Amino acid sequence: MAISVVMPALEMAQETGKLLAWRKKEGERVTKGEPLLEIETDKAVVEVEAPGDGILAGVTADVGAVVPVGQIIAWLVAPGEKPPAMAVTAAPAARASSSPQRTSAAAAVQATEQRVALATQISPKARRLAKELGVDISKIRGTGHEGTITSEDVQSLAQGEGAAAPPGMELLSQVGRLMAERTTQGWTSVPHFFLVRDVDCGELVAAQTRFRQEMEKTHDAAPTITDVLISLLAKVLVKHTRMNSSWTGEGIRSNPEINVSVAMAVNEGVVGAVIHKANTAKIAQISMLRRELTERARAGRLRPTDITGGTFTLSNLGMYKVDAFSAIITPPQAAILAVGSISDRVVPVDGKPAIRPMMTMTLSSDHRVVDGARAAEFLSDLADAIREPEKVL
Amino acid sequence: MPEVATRELTFAQAIREALAEEMRRDSRVCIFGEDVAEAGTPFKVLSGLVEEFGRERVMDTPISEAGFTGMGVGAAMTGLRPVVDIMFGDFLTLTMDQLVNQAAKVHYMSGGTWKVPMVLRTTLGATRRSAAQHSQSLHAWLSHVPGLKVVMPSTPYDAKGLLKTAIRDENPVVFFEDKMMYKQKGPVPEEEYTIPFGAADVKRKGEDITIVATSSMVQVALGAAELLEKIGVGAEVIDPRTTWPLDEKTLIESAKKTSRAIVVDEGYGRYGVTGEIASVIAEGAFYNLEAPVKRMGAMHVPIPFSPPLEDVTVPTEQTVFEAARTLCGKG
């Protein structure tokens, strides 16, 4: 089978790479690990190794070309095999993607990038120096191995080199920087539209209370409204595959797994912690995993797999007493559901005013992937599931 | 190093010269071992000694390491200064009772009445295609035992000076020579000199990373340092020269200066010399370190006979270079 050669992402903010040289000619035999090409990023010149064995074919990038990260630029094929006719190329946006079908190289880079962002390390020397100089560690961006903060980073900040920013300006942490990049990319590249729906949560709250009572004894789990919503959402997504798809630049790819990403607040921003295959997980499992993820997120110890592979995001600001809000999509996901608090409101029931626990949901969708009607059908099924959770769970 | 040293000797010649000089100087110095007389050992290190000193002082023994090491311990206790030759360090396993329970304990258990001024010379080192029973580096075993001193020279100059010190020492000393270094040449002055134990030697100065290396790994470290210089990393290479006594001060001071350290030794990485030295550095220089202290030893496997496999079992210039580059955040 043909193996794709992609422009790798080697750095945090890299969108493109410049092809400096092919080390092999088209038609030449290549073995895994051999130098295959040389690329230039904005920081360095790097030699890229062959991802597998085969014959170099279907080269689409010439020397000197500036190519978006993640794009296929050649193939390694078996003797007599032709390279795939239509090379699936990813938009530059795919760099920050969490699509399950991305190349392994990009995945590794993304994993490294996120690990760096989330679990900043500091060397013993730097920590001592920061204390001595009274430097706030959280303001430092590490330049050492895997983003480790070194004493040089501390010193340059203490001497004002790292803090070249004008007074009153807060320097970005890595989480903050990443959040800024991702939201800018999502907001500027994805054509958003929003659907709003109020839903009666009487049964949802009852179900959650029941689960909590049962599972406190059996599982040491105490499911929250968010946990029940994750489960309902994932089960409804099974029918609505398009909501669980991704825009690739060439077409729409449906994601084989339903991985619900849960937006979590950490010190300097927000991260999306992923419940993988949430549609097949039991409420108790979801609850325990979500609690674990929350603890790891707060401690800055999320692992790469904790934050990659999400296909749909749930963001709940109910605990902050927010009534409703609109959220920004994280590409290449096609949608994000923003839910507000469940609060008693007066609504008509059977023609009479009644007080019901109501919640407002706002669904942000990528209009390249779904249209209003399709998104509305999904939201309607989700609202039904929330109104009668027992039917789904 | 001497200021003027025009003469060059091989490592083997330096060892032989140290033995000859000490045997001329002190008639109590004698040599026991397999094939040490006319054969001059398989490595030809002792060639010519039997001709000068005779078979009474350069004595071939039966193939019984336990037996003739015990003979050495007894001879040392009763007034001679024997130099016992164990052809391959792998055969040390047979001498362990004599070394660990006798030689290392006699002085202590006799309340200082007896002493064992014996030197046991042996070899270490892989990549000679000698297979699993003739390629090990077991110096960690002996460094672990109180009462033994352990010497690991890396150059002809150090080999000669340290061996003379070993022969004059009143305690049992185990002297390890890497069999791959016997033909390595280096400056050795004509005039008399000795090198004290427990004094590390800075083989190369550098500001960015400390590479502590023993025996032939010093050459590997120096090669890696050359590669590192090309990418702007200045490596300081330090040879402790004796694993016991150990010059902790020099190691810690260097690590404090550079903030990063790698320890390279050809013995097994697990529970080995690298672990001990890395701990000494971590304890002494922790608040000056930018990165964890890295250990690099032989893989935890029997040394393979297959050359391609054997070559990757022990640290190389390239692997040390890569590790250093990563620690410095440049890889």
C-alpha cells in the first residue's frame, strides 16, 4: 500500500514548510529512516526521514515550494504500484487538528506540542533562581528540551529581555498562546452559524439524581449534569454522523469514532479534554473519566491522548450561572454545543403557565459541513433525548 | 599532563614500563597469572618481563583464577607485593571470594595487623568480537565493596602513573584496562611520576555540559565533544580515573558550572557505576541543574557476538552526542 509523505509540523506555530531539497529522485528506492527531503521552517533547517520503504512517486512539491503543514507532497509505492490518483490534502488549518485520520508524524508533533503547552517543566536551577530573583514562573515561556524552563529563561525575564512587552501587558503562557491561536483559527476560518433551543430539564435532573444515588454506592462515582449530557450527546450523534464529521478542504470526512471533547477551564485558559468513544461508555465510566481529566487538567498534567482526537465539543458554563452563550468551533470539528445553567423559568405547559427547570443550548456549526436544517434535526433529537433521557440511556 | 612529552608509548607499553620500573625498584614486586611469562599474555602486555626478571618473579600459573588470586592474597599478607593478572575481567567471578571476603577484609578484621598490598590487573570492554563471556565490564561489582580500590585508566600516561601508585599502595587495588585500548598511543614522559588515587582529570574544558566518562569511554566522550563543538555546545569531559576512591568534588563542581551532566561507562547501566556517579552529581549539584543527570552504560543484555549488535550495545560517540544535544535543548 502506498505510504504518504507529508509536510511535517515541527514547531508550535508552524503553518507551512519550505521544501529545500529532495534527497531522493522520483523512481528511486527508499528505505525507512533514510533522509528523504530537507525542509526549512521559520526557525531551522531540518532533514526529514522516509516514513517507510518504497519507491518515491507522485511528487507534487518542487524545490523552493512553500507547502502547508500536513499536505501530502509525495508517495512511497511498491514496485509497479501507481500513487493514489487524488492526493488528499489537508488545509493549513489541519495542523492544529485532532482528526483521527491525520498522519502519524503530525500526530506526534501535535502531541508534543500540547504536552509542552500543558505540563510546563522547570529545571531545579531555574526554580531556585526564580525564587532568588523573585520572578513569577507562570510568566515564563520555556526554551529548553520539551519546553522546559531553564535558568536562562528566568534570567532573561528578570533582566527584562523576555518581558519586552510594555508595562501593563500580560505575557502569554503556553496554554494562553495556544488558546489564542486555536480560537483565532477557528473563528476566522470556519463559517459559523448558531441554533438556539430551550429545553425542559426536569427528567434530566431526575435522572442525574437517580444515577448519583445508585452510583455513589456501586462505583464511587457521582455523575454530574455534564456527564449525563456527554452520554446523551454521544448517543444522539450516532444517528447524526454529519455533526461528527470534519471539513478537510477537499470534502467532508466522517469520523469513525464519537469522541466528545469537554471544554475545561484551567489556570490560563481552556482545554478540551476528550472522552473517547463516549457513545459506548456507561455513565459511571464517563463520570469517573471526566473527573480524572478535570483533576489532571487542573494540575497541568494532561497527557497527549487526553486532549487529542475530539470530534465534537461540549462546553457547559451552567456552574457560572450563565443563561446562554455562543461558542467557537475547534477545527476540524464541525460543531460545539454551548449549554447554560438549568434554572426555573415560567413556561406554558398544556396552555397554562408552569415553572419548569429550563436550559438554553446553543449549537455552533460549520456551514461547510452541515446546513441549518441538518443541524436543527440534530438539535431537535438532542432536545428529545434530554426531555426523556431514560429512552436513550 | 606533563608540559613537555615528546615520547609516545602505547597503552600496553606504558603498563609494561610501570611494572618493569616497580620491579626494578622493589624486589618484592612479582607477577602471577595465566600465560604471563613467555607468552606475555594474549595481549602481549607483559612481553619481555620474564626475560628481565626471571620465572621466579613472573610466574605462569595453572588455569585456576580462584587459586592463584588466593595465592596473591597470601603472598601479599606475608611480605610480597604481587600483581595478579586476570586475563579477562569476566573471570573475576571466580576470584570474588578471595577479593571480597579475604583481600578486602583482612586489614579490618585483623585490627590492622595484616595488610594486603596486592594489585589485581584485569580487562574490560566490548566491541572486540569476543562474545558474552569475554566482553563484560564488571568493575561496578568491585567498586561496591569497601576495602578495595578500583582504578580505570583512560590514557597511556594515566595507566603508567596509576599502576605505579597501585603497586605502592598498602591496600588491595583492582586495576581495569580496556582491551581495546592496548594499542592506543599517547605521550608518556621518560622521567618518574605517579598519579594519586581519587583525583579526577579534566580531559577537556567546556562550559555547557559535563560528560563524566571512564576508561575507553573517555575517548568516546572526547569524540562526542568534538561533534558538540560543531553545534556550539562546549562539553567538559572528566575522567574520575578511580571509581573508588571517587573525586566527588571535581564532578560536582563541574556539574554546578555547566548545569548539565551525562555519565558514560561501559559497564551495565542498571545498578552500575553510572548510577552511582549520577547520584553523586544529583545530590551535590541539584539546585544548579537544568536537566536530569543522564546515565549511559551498556544495555542490559549479554554482550552479543554479532558485530552489528555488539556495536550498539555500548555507548558510542554518536549516541553520547545525541544525548548531550537533547539535554542542552538543541535536539
